[in-house]
Amino acid sequence: MKYSLPKCLLAALLTLALGCSTTKQTTIANTKDSQLPVDRRVDSVLSLMTLEEKVGQMNQYNGFWEVTGPVPKDGAAAIKYEHLKKGWVGSMLNVKGVKDVKALQKIAVEETRLHIPLIFGFDVIHGYKTISPVPLAEAASWDMEAIEKSAQIAAAEAAASGLNWTFAPMVDVSRDARWGRVMEGAGEDPYLNSRIAVARVKGFQGDLGIFNVAACVKHFAGYSFAEAGRDYNTVDISDNTLHNIVLPPFKAASNAGALTFMNSFNELEGIPATGNAYLQRDILKRDWNFKGFVVSDWGSMGEMVSHGYTKDLKEAAEKAANAGSDMDMESHGYVEHLAALVREGKVSEENINDAVRRILHVKFELGLFDNPYKYCDDTREQQTVGKKEFHDGVLDVAKKSIVLLKNERNLLPLKKTGQKIAVIGALANDKTSPLGSWRIAADDGTAVSVLEGLSQYKGNTVTYAKGADVAVGATLFGSETRINTTDKSGFAEAIAAAKKADVVIMVLGEHGLQTGEGRSRTKIDLPGVQQELLEAVYKANQNVILVLQNGRPLAIPWAAENIPAIVEGWHLGTQSGNAIAQVLYGDYNPSGKLPMSFPRSVGQVPLYYNHKSTGRPGGDTPTESVFWSHYGDEANSALYPFGHGLSYSKFEYSNLKLSDTSFGKSGKITVSIDVKNSSTVDGKEVVQLYVQDLFASVTRPVKELKAFELADIKAGQSKTISFTIDPKTIEFYTANKKWEAETGDFKVYVGGSSVTKLEASFNYTN
Ligand code: BGC
């Protein structure tokens, strides 16, 4: 039976209203009148709610029992179930699939007094069942269309499975490769992060139709600056870094219409983000005029006690509510204490009303009041999840995410016939690891392995030897198995295979679950004995192509120096092996560029191209004196810098021109450059523009990405690429504590990476 909420809601509300005034009847009618502005409908619902029901909307529970099985009789599940029936739950997370979602939604809309639908959230980070590359990998595509498409695919599958809210995108600017969650974001640059945040929000939310879900921009804010890259650790950053580096992607996502935000586990200026009014009330809701709601991170309200900020959960609930944290994810602080806090006068009812309005507003926007089963169509679920076109879509973005780090002696692309190829490394034969971290709805073993991808090409002979295992750090749901693999018994077989081969493909790196939440590492080289394996095989045959699979930058100085060809193959998702094979064989010409610097050594991190100059700057060249900012045992620069990535084409940059060398408040200049593809293959190049503000009221980075274009350039042809620079381009958070452009001298750099050769100067005057 297809259930129609409007009728049910009306019937129930009419019962409630029996004998009441015309005003009340009008109120009830308003809740269901889809012609009325959402705000009026929201207010109508709000006016019917008790304090407990309001608080209930602010409560989110994790999935708590086999929902279509017997009803829980006791324990925590029974309490949650009772709360659900009373209308004390506004949202569920980690319940998925039409059958289960429908079962819970039925309780909310048929058994509670006001029949307010639930919103169902899930971590659809880079795909639901059909998995795209991990977000860091996708960022390497610098292709906004492809990234938006990938988010659309994720949304379509999730929405068809009953979900209406994803906890993505993560827009934390990440500078520390030790932090396991770098895989979940778009890397170290605020501008690239902002552009990608917008693409992902648009992809997920679309026009909020049946194949879209609400986005949740996270983690607000500063989470990626955890000291020493250790997840959940203390964060201590300046207001300057907060505004200039951390916040821009959040603001871009808010401007793009993101419906929700998630706060974060960390503290900022000694105040945990969940209880931080500066972030949530002042910046997000007041300054940015954000109309959606903020959900806490998992248990982060309760964690304010461990932080030493509140003495108990009740005080945590008070601080969180007063700071503008609208929904409590699994701390139970609101459901247990908020109504009492209102009665005691510690939290105003106006605060509660504001939070509930925001939550109801999102539910209206999603169409849940008009049809709470909008996302619950079994046939649609069956017909949508795993569709062929989604596999084609994730393959497309996977190819675009691959970065060619090095290619000497023309080892790549591979010849298609007559070659003996040895494939070595446990990851080459792995159908689970390439799915990466954060892919909780996908089934193990559903990725195309590199070996399977290569087997599509029949002209060569392929032999496989594992060589060694990858040390695995953790399982999907977080239980740790600290395996320090020392087993080298497979080396001999790998060396023998390499000796007989014309070319060796080594697939090495991190297991998909060695990155992600709670997966920080102090070593960021090849785990286990893989480095030794690489060196041993290279000794036997120097024609080695190293294919990396990893979710964070790795420190691989030996490989960078010795191995002739290196392909960054990340954790590319379901179609991983096909994407890698097509790039290795030259059927796809790589165009990816690194979204994060690869260090020479873990001792350099946090390492990022947009660093400050310091009072004692210097390059990598040693001098006689030690008194400049450097290391005695390592260069300052990255092994592979931000923006780096090669192609099978060769691009030459020339003729950097500025339309003017100076502009004022209402002016602008055009920067143009000629890019020539001097090779015989068509290719794509990400042309990058960086600006340096030479002197300012606060010190500025040595360069900052301000624009880029993914240019398609045919073999032998040239393209002139133009960018505009105006006052907006050079704005930053100044000593006046506001975003503005300051007059002065600037440099502009254009090239194919952050280490650019061509530069020019301009001046901004008032
Ligand atoms: C993570 C969030 C995630 C939430 C729900 C937390 O541990 O930090 O990013 O959305 O769990 O799964």
C-alpha cells in the first residue's frame, strides 16, 4: 500500500485540533499546503510541537536493531525504539536500504503524534555501492565536471536506497600526510578545495529530486590541523590561518546552497567546535547567513567532557545548544537533558525553535513532508544501484584521477604486443583495497584489480608474483590489527619473474584501510617489506613501472630517484584496475595533478606549497651558514610538488602576457599564456595560475593558486589560455579582521605545477 502523508498528517492533526480555534485549523492546513512558502509551513509545524517533540527533532540516533525483525524489548535499542514512537528522534544514521528505511519512517509518520518524517543520513563519501576514487584522488583530476558527476552517481544510488542525506563533502584543507583522513578531502589548497566543494555540493544536491540527497559540509572547523597529524588531537591555529586557509571551502559550500554542516571533534582556541559559538553562531549563521542546520560529529557533544570543557553531558548539551549546534549525533545529550535545561532557563526556547526550524526546513526542502517515502521505492532501488552507466561514470573519473609522477626511457605507455610483463605486489591482485576507506555500503571484493584490468589486453604475456603482503593497519569498522609484515618468502618468486620479463609492473602502497578516520601514521613510506621488495626486484630488472595505490602522499625518495616510471594510482574505487590498465597502455592519456605535496621525508610534514616566506627564507641549496630556515639532512622542497603531474603529451609554456601592469578598485587585468602540445599525442593539461602578494598587513604565502583551466590540446597545436585578475582575486583576511584587497605589488606565476617558471608583476592601486 502506498502511504500518503498529507492525508495521514491532516487526519491526525485534525483530531488534535478537534474543538480548537480556526487559527489552529489554519495552522494545520498550512503544514500541508505545498503552495505556501516553506518558512510558513515550518512555523505551522513548530507551533504544534511540545518542547519534548522539538528536542526530539534535534536528536539523531544510530541504527539500533534489525529494523524489520522483532521489536526490541529491553536495553539501549528498546529505549531508542520508544523514543522513536514518541517523536523524540529527528534523524537516523547508518540505516540503509529501502526496506529498513521505510520500516523506520513508517513509525515516525504513522505512530508519532505529529507524524514528522525522519531524515536518514549515511557516509556516502565517494560512492554508495559503485565506488568512485577516494576524494583526494578525485581532486587530482582538477576536473569539476567529472567530480560533480561522481557525486551525482553517489547520490543517485544512495537516494534510491532510501537515504536522503550524505555526510559529505569533507572540505578540510589538509597539510599533514600523517593524518589518515587526508584521503577524504581535496588536499592542501583552499582554492582547489573550494572549487571542489561547490562541485560536490551541486552533484549531491542537484535540484533535490528523487536522485539527490542533502549534502553535509564537514568538519567545521579546523579538524585537519590535528597536532602531529594524530587524529582527534588538539588543534591550535591562528585566526589568520582559520580565515585564510580553513574557512574558504566551507564558505564556498555554504554559498553553493549546502543544506547542512557538521561540526568537528577538535577544539579551537581551547573551545571544542561543538560548543563553539564563534564558529557556529557568529561565522556560519550570522556572517554567512547559513540557513541550514549543523549536526554534531559522532558523540562530539559528549566528548566535551573528555576535553575538560564541561563537567558532564548535561553541561555539554547546554554549551552545544547555546553555541548553535542544532542536532546531536549519538551523544544523547539533547534527548536526555535539553528540555530540563530550557525549563531551568539555561537554554532559551528561542534557541531551540531556531534549531528545529532549521531542521524542519531541510526536511521540507527535501520534500519529506509532502512524501516521506519519496526515497523508498523498491523497484527504483533495484533498477538504480549498480547501473552500467554508473560503472562507466566511475571509470571515467578514475582515469582522470591518475597522476603520472615520472616517466623516463619511454617505459610508458606499454607496448600492446610481444611483451613479457611481470606483475608484482599483493595490491595488484586485490579486489577490496582499491575501494579505499569510507565505502561502508560497498561489498568487499567488488573492485576490478590491476591484474584483471591488464587481462583485458591480450597481446602480451603476463605473469604474476605477489612478492610480499601489504601491512594492514585496520579493518573496515575500525578494529586494529597492527601487522608488521616481515615475511619475505615470496621475494624469490618475484625476482625470478622479473628476470624473465621485458617490463615489470609493481603495484605497491597502502591498503585501502590504512587511511581514513583513526588511521594516522608516523611513517608514510611503503608499509611492511614493500620497499625492500621494490629494491630487490629493481636489482633483477631495471625496467620497473611502479604503480602506487594509497590514500595519502607517500615519502618515496628512493623510488623517485631510481625507478624510471611511477604512476599514482590511489584507491580508485570499483573500476580501479580498468582505469590503471587503460593509462598504462596509453588508451587514456593521464592528466591528473597532485592536490597535495609529496614529501621527501615524513620529517618535513606538514608540507605545503603555499607556505610563508619566513624571516630567513632559502631554497634547497646548502650554504656555509646554518642560520636559515632549513634541515641539515634534507631539502626543504617537496619530492613531487602540489600541482605536479605528467602526460604522454609534452606541454611547453611561453608568452606570458598581462593586459596591464596595474589596476584599481573597479578594474581588472587579463593574464594570458600560450601552451603548446609539442608531442604527437592529444592531451589535456591543467594550466595553473598563482599569485603572490609581496607585502601586506599580515604576511602572505609565497604563492597561492587563484585560477586554473583544464585545457584540451591536440598534438602539435597551441592554445592561448586567459585568466582574469580583479580585486576579488587578491582579497584575503587582513589585519583589519575582514576580507579585503590591499594595494601593493604582486607577482603572477603560470605553469603546469606550483613550481612554475614563468612570472610577471602587477600592481593594485586604489
Ligand atoms: C566522522 C564523521 C562521520 C560520522 C558518522 C564520525 O566519526 O568524523 O565524518 O560523518 O562519524 O559516521
